[in-house]
Amino acid sequence: MIRFGLLGCGKIAERHAKLLAGNHIQGAKLQAVCDPNRERAQQFATAYGARACGTITELMSPGDVDAVAVLTPSGLHAENILQLSAYRCPIVVEKPMALTLDDADRIIEVCDRHRIKLFVVKQNRFNVPVQRLRQALDGGRLGKLVLGTVRVRWCRRQDYYDQASWRGTWAFDGGVLANQASHHVDLLEWMMGPVDSVFGIATTALARIEAEDTAAVTLRFRNGAIGIIEATTAARPKDIEGSLSVLGESGAVEIGGFAVDKLKVWQFAPESMSDRDAFTEAGSNPPHPVGYAHARYYEHVIDCIENNRQQLVDGLAGRRSLELISAIYESVETAREVSLRFKPHQCKLGITK
């Protein structure tokens, strides 16, 4: 039984706590929760039957925590992971793993040095339609890739940003690209391959925040394909979609729904026998009381820890999507196309004033 501690008791921590404390993940349990707001930590601990504490030292000192999930504001992830590295335990960190590439590199270095397994949460990779698309790509079903597109059209009103002072700030959060759309950016690169360059524009259309709530990006992939990212939290009056589409010379796949979890288009030429069952076998995630993709993600974490398997999204994989997002922000600030493998100069993400 792997005993988890949760560092941070905000909104996203509720999903993790329900999974770990509700006997939804075989081989895992919730042991302790930690938040600098001790009253909030105690409320969380009471609700989920865990030990409450206010510091990392209190969390780790009793020796009853085997792994930690870092669920603090994004701008604190690097500091938290570097502190936790002293305890040599596996670490799960919510997206993004950090807000600057320098911080991501420090995290990767210290985890490698201490042989710490680092898991960056990208649960949408475990959506059933997404897995089916990945299998098709691995099998060469789409042939030469032509166009990859993600669309995030979500509704986040001002009261969402006002729930916490760090939301929408450059120092601790970023905007729609770094926060809400980071999962979709990860999926696009996972499907389409490495990116050569990006050009982005962004604006703060409706929200009163430092960072952007709306962005449009074009990408050039190393394999010659092009890509489009459309991301906004200014959809009104409600959420519309979180979708991914991949077009190739031999077929096209589109996955929609709110969280890239509903198969909408699955067409290939020539068609195979398995294509006829795509919608019945992989049309959507099975029902789950907490969240199918997050549950599968934690099962993957347990498997990797217990059987010493390679993480699907380790520090290097988490850094790739952060580098892409940082390049987009650099492009927004410079109004120029930015090549990947760059050093940020005007990207505001993770920078305190």
C-alpha cells in the first residue's frame, strides 16, 4: 500500500483526495494533507480521514508518507519539489511542472540525481479515445501528417479568478495557455511530434487578470505538418469544447467533448475491420464516480512505483510542453515567429515583478 500525502488543499486537491481516500485506486491510500492555511488543511483532513499539517517538514517527518502529490499554485511547484527531494520519495505534480524552463531543468536535475520518480499530471493521455488515436498513429494508420488542431473553448468568469489571488498572475499561474490549455498543448505535441516554430497572438478579452484569457497560435512541426491552437476562457455563456483533431494523408480523427473524451470523427482509407468498432469500443470513457482519466493516471503511477516502470509523462516530457508554451508567450511578446530550443527573453510566465 502506497501512502500518499497531498501538498496543497485547493480545488484540484479535491479530485486527488476523492480518488485516494475513496478506495478507487488499488494499492494506494490518502495518508496526510498539507497546506500553509492550517484551518483549510484540518477541514480537508477531517473530510477525507487523513492527518493534517501545515509544512513540508510536518508532512514528511513522521515517516508515514511514501509519495507526495504537489497540488500548490503552479508558481510554487519548483520550490516545493526541490524541498521534497530531500526525502527521496516519488513525486506527482499537477500541470505545469514549473513556470520557467530554468526551474524545470532544476527539477529534472535533482530528481535524476536522487533517483526520484517524477510524474507530471497529464491525465487526458489516458482518455480512451486518445489512447485509440495514439495506437493508430503508432501503427502508421494516418500516413503523412498534415494538420493538427486543438480548441479549448471554456467559460471562466471573473468569480473563478477571484477565488484565489494567484490565479491569472504571471508569477504563479499564467493564462489560458499555461493553465487550462496546457493539457491540450501536450496532446497536440504527443500526437504530431516535435515542434520547429510557433507564432502566437493573445489578448485579455473579458477577465480582469494579468495574463491572457484568449489566444490563437500557429505551429510548424518538424515532420512538415502544421498546427493550430485556439484557446479561450472567454466562451459565453458556458463551456463549448476541449477538442483535438489530427489529419493525415490516410485518415482523420477528431476527439471532442469537454475534456477531449468523446470520439467525433474516425475515418480511414482503406478502412480496417477495427474501424467499424471504434465508436463502440473507444467512443468515450467508461463512467467513473470521480474521474476515469485521473483514476487511470494514478493506477499508472502505482504500477511505475511498484514495478519500476518508466513514467508516461516524466520530467522531460513535462518540460517539452512547458517549452512550447514558453515559446508561444515569447512570440506573443515579440510579435515574431519563435523557434523551439530557445532561451526566453521576453516571456512573462513565472517572472515576478
